[in-house]
Amino acid sequence: MVGPYGCLVVLRQNLDVEQALRIVNLATHESNSAVIVWKGNERPEGWELGIELIHPAMDFWGLEL
């Protein structure tokens, strides 16, 4: 799930809240600094994580939101 300021993802890697990372949109090759702001439940396919973009561009995802 994506929004203009971040996304909700499920990742196999267990990351910590406040951990910094870099998000890359593979379709547009744009990247953005981000931070983990929420950690949910562990599912069979990985951890639920809320990610906030540091300097969000409204068109970062390449979707009409």
C-alpha cells in the first residue's frame, strides 16, 4: 500500500522502528530517504512495516493517488 508520504510493506528482513533506509522506485529509478515509523505483526511472508518518506515527492510512486 502506498501514499504520498510513505508506504506499508511486508519485508522478510526484520527492521527496527526509527531505522533509516533508502527506497528506490524500480520503475522510475527515483530514490528517497525514508525511516521505519511503525512495526506491525510478523506474518509467514515477513514483517509489516510502515515507512515514511523523508522528502516526499508527490509523484514518487508514479501513480495517481
